[in-house]
Amino acid sequence: MSKKEAFPWESVVLATKNKGKIKEFTRMFSGWNVRVLTMNDDLDFPDVVEDGDTFEANARKKAEEIMRATGLPALADDSGLEVDALGGKPGVYSARFAGEHASDEENNAKLVQLMKDVPEAERTARFVSVLALALPEGDTILTRGTCEGQIVLEASGTNGFGYDPHFYLSEKGRTMAELEPDEKNAVSHRGVAVQKLTAELMERFA
């Protein structure tokens, strides 16, 4: 069975309004025989309050509420940055690290400010992505992907979004924002979670 046959529905809804995530997911699912729908497809998306204290809780809540609202399979991602020197912060608060409606630039500025006195060897961090695929039959599939790296104080690269310009991958010798889209998707936390979801779907629907 190929991944084109692993999804027995014609459409899947991306339960996100994040343009960066929509762009990455649409690219990742380009090889699937499925129509990827977003908020731009005249769907009635409820505003889901992300009040969970784990990535799993938030991803599940978003996927299930969007699935119930649209009647279609819904895929949600809750992801963030865990910095060891900050006790795992910003974690589930990554998108609003510098405030409720903070921009990527503001979040990155706060991160750099907090990390400037941390020795380089102790700036270890990881990106985490949890995917939740809520199915109309009532089942929700969860997968988790991580990507280890290091925080750098100087931003580098113009690809990606969020904390990508400050997340250095030693095996690549570049930041996440310096990777081309397909190269990033092959190693990123979100890419790993998608690979696990693909394997789960192929096993389940073979």
C-alpha cells in the first residue's frame, strides 16, 4: 500500500490558521490522494481556546472541535520550542511567549534576551510537534515528533517561521531557517510526526 491509498477519505481539514503550518502541511501532503482544506476554503472554523497544559491536549482539542464543526477528518498540530536552560519553556506557550498576540520577532527577541548569558554548550533545545487526526468515526490518532538542536543568538536564514532562525542543527551546520522546505520537512519535528502518522494510517487501513 502506498501513502496515496492510506487515507480513505477524499478530504482532510487542517485545523490551523497559522500560515506557516498550512504551507508546510500542504507541501507534505502533496503526494497523498487527498484534498487538503484550510480556513481559506469557506469552512466555518470555530475559535478553539488552547488551554491544555500539554501539546497532546491542545492538538486533540483543536482537531476534535474542528472535526465536529465540519464533519470532516481534521488534522491539528500543537508544537513549540523546549529550551533546557529555561526549564522546558516556552513549551506550549511558544506562540505567545512574549505576550498573547506576540509576533515571531517579539518571541525571538525575548528568547535571545533570556539566553544571552547562558553558555553556548548549555543552549540545547528541541522542537516538539504533536499531531492529532480526529476522524468522523470518533477516533483520534496522536503522533509526536521531536528535533534536537541548539539556540543561537544571531538569527540566520529567511525560510520557515517562528523560532527557526535561532534553531541550529549541528548535523546540518545550519539553522532551521537556512534549510530548503523539503530538506526541513525531512528532519523537522513536524516532518517526523507526519512520517509517524503516515505509518499509522498505512497500518490501520491496509
